[in-house]
Amino acid sequence: AAPGFHGERYLVTFVNPVGEAEYMQFKEENVTMPAGSVLAKESFTVNDAGKVSKGPLFLMQKVAEGSSPATGDWYYMAITPDGLPMTMDVVSACSDCHQGNFGQRDGLGYPLEEARAKP
């Protein structure tokens, strides 16, 4: 996906088999990802000279309904390029953005249409 969210980084999104069928529909409304779905988003930046730099790995895991009502039943995590967990308030840094911008589709931000894998 083109830079925008996630600190103006490019993203490559992967989804596990549990959530693949629902995610790959790229629906704009009435999306319900099944518990056990995991999305991983590799991130990177490209400077004006064309140098690529690795960014954090962003992770989302859908948990059983009612497990985390404040986050739409998603757990969010991020790992630095060095493999260390990032310390941040995932409610305000992740969930508020995902639910505020994409709540109608279960918190999913999709890649631009031209960058999407085809089902």
C-alpha cells in the first residue's frame, strides 16, 4: 500500500488462512473477521535517493467476541526491525485509528485497489 497510515511507510500485508477468505473480499461494509485471524504488515520507507529502510512489523490478531470490546476484539502489536517489541499505547496508536477509520469493515484498512492480490 502507498504511504499514509503507519508513519508514512509502504506496507505489504499478509493474512493467515483463518481470515483469508473474509479479508480477500475487500468488502467496504459488514465485514466480520473470524477469531484467530492474524494480519501482518511489513513496513518500509524509500528516501529521495531510492534507499529502502525497513520499518516495524505491525500485527493484528482477532480474538473471541467480547475479549476486548474497547478494540473491536483485536489485539495489536508491533515489532521493530531489530526484533524487539515496540512500546506504545496500542489503544490510542492502533485501535482508535483502525476502528475510527475502518470500523464499518471490522477495523481493516485495505491496500489500494491496484496493489491488492487477486483472490
